[in-house]
Amino acid sequence: MTWVLTAVCVLLAAQLVFALINSRALPVPGKRTRRIENRPLVSVLIPARDEERNIEECLAHVLASDDSEYRLEVMVYDDDSSDDTGGIVRRMAMEDHRIRLMQGDELPEGWKGKCYACHRLAEQASGSWYLMLDADVRVGKLAIRDTLRSAMKKKVGLLSGFPKQITGTWMERLVVPMMEFVILCHLPIPMVARSSSRLFSAAHGAYMLIKRSAYESVGGYEALKNEMVDDMAMARAVKQAGYKMMLADMSKHAEMRMYHGAREVWEGFSKNMFAGMGRNYVLMAVMLLWYTALYILPPIALLIGLFSGNLHLAGFSGLAMLLGMTVKSVCDIRSGLPAWRGVFMAATVCCTLAIALASVAGGLNGKGHTWKGRRYG
């Protein structure tokens, strides 16, 4: 067992170096960019289903943006909400002409809800750039300007990034930051911008700035209408169409609270996790084995070493745990989160793997997963 823990330590040390390099490579929008000429029109497109608790604040932040270098239109698609989402948008539109409300129609066969909402919004949008924005995102005053500046400077078809994640419950704190952890630990960030390969693609659907010509070249959301993880599908499609993309650090420009409570975390991630791996059982098995060996085995081995008096085993196990916590802390700092949360890495991985197994089970038993009143297979 000591040799196994030695190998784990080596792998974690390599993972730490990779995460450190990656975290430095993630660009911050707006740095070393020039003023935008000719004030292009940016269409902010917000799909909203039962977003009564979010939509007013989301719109207020968008409307407060510094639009001195671009023009702004804001379109909200009320996707058959059962709450007052549409009413809130309607009242705000009466006070600001930049807001338009689209009343949703019945979801056609073969479409995922968010894909169809974004498709309908893009059909009516007039901008040369589309900002696909989730209703739970709060943008900073310079967020749109700086991301547009960077996108135009780098001549990319798509710019996306992870907003700072606001978490309220322990399940949120443990699991939600794993989205960016996975990217920083496994995807070579520089290759996202430099390589034309679809393998080096990543996006966060909460904030995606896409050039209209790129959107039209990939066939829009109609080409992705049945994709569960539509953001990753859009990133791959943009690259396949020959456009560059940029994955950016949005933690200083936007923030969001994706889920409220354990149930939403469980349902949201279990809906997307297996689908995000292309429903590949081999890849899922490798992921389960990798995270179990690196982050769950060490604390178990530490207990075995301490109770059996095997100090070598306990020492290597403790070192592995420390390295794993440090990797998590590096990723959390990059995300604008407290470093101390890395202490709970083993608990984080246990929760994440449980959700991963539930994600696979939902596909195997035919029941699928439920999200906002809709069932997805």
C-alpha cells in the first residue's frame, strides 16, 4: 500500500504543477485592450424559466453596464414560467426601452428547453454579438465591455468563462466549485485559444459571448437542439466551424449562485454530468477510479496506518492528503473562493462521485432526471 500512496503523491504533485500553470494562463477580460470603435450592438439573451427570484436583479445589473463603447439590447424569453418571471420583465420593460420580453411557446419535440429558448431569442436578436446570459448571473459594470474588447482583440468567435460562484449551503460549497476545478486540473488552458482541435474546448453556459457570424456558421442552437450540455457542444461546434475561442477568468466581472440547497445541486449536476462525458461509460469509470485513488484512498490509508502503527503508510497518506487539499485551494483561489475550503477535498470528491453514479443510474434505469418541471433522459 505504501508504494501505491507513493505513486498517488507523485500524481498529485504533477497535478498541482499543472493547476498552478493553468491558473496563471487563464486570461482576464479587458487587460491590455483598446477602446471599441463604431459602438456595435450587443444582444443580451436571457432564457428564463421560473426565475422570479433572480430576473429583476440580473436585468438591473445588465442595464447598469457601461455601454459607452457599444449599444445594448436585452431580450428575455419567458419559458412557460409558473411564477411572476414574465410580469417582472414586463414591468421593467415599461421603464427601459432596451428590454424586450418574448413569451415562450410550446417546446417542440426533440428540443431541450434552454436550447429552444436561446434559439428563439437569437431569431429575434439584432446585434452583431450575442451574450447568452443565465438569469442567476450578476454582471459587473465593465463585464460586457471588457469581454467584448477581448473578443474583438483576439478575433474569437466565442468567449466564455466561469463567474464567481456564490454558495450558501454546504452541499453547494462542496460541489459547485468542482466545475472549475475539473477545467483547471485537466484542460490545458493555452490550447483552448491556440489549437483548432475540438478536444481543447470549454465553455460555461451562464456567460457566453458569441459573434453572430460564428453562431450562424454552426447552425445556431438548431444544430444542437437535443444537447443536454449545450455550452460544451457550442464551444466544440464553434471550433469545428473554424473560429477561435477564448476561455476567460470571469470571477472579477460576474458572479452567480447556480443552485439553492442540496436538492438543486443534486438534480442539476446529475442531469448534466454523465451527458457532459458523452455518455461514455469507460470515461466515467476512469474518472471514478482516478478521483477515488487520488482523493479518497489517502484518508482511508491514513486511518489504516495510524491504527496499525505503520508510520510510513501514515506519512505518505498524510502527504497525499495535503497535496490534494493544496490542488483544490489553488483552484479555489483562482475562482475567487477562500483557500481554506480545500481542507474538505475528500468530502467534496465523495459528494461529486455520488452524483456521478446517480447521473449514470438515471440513464440506465430509463427514468432520466428532472429539472424545473421537465424530465430529461
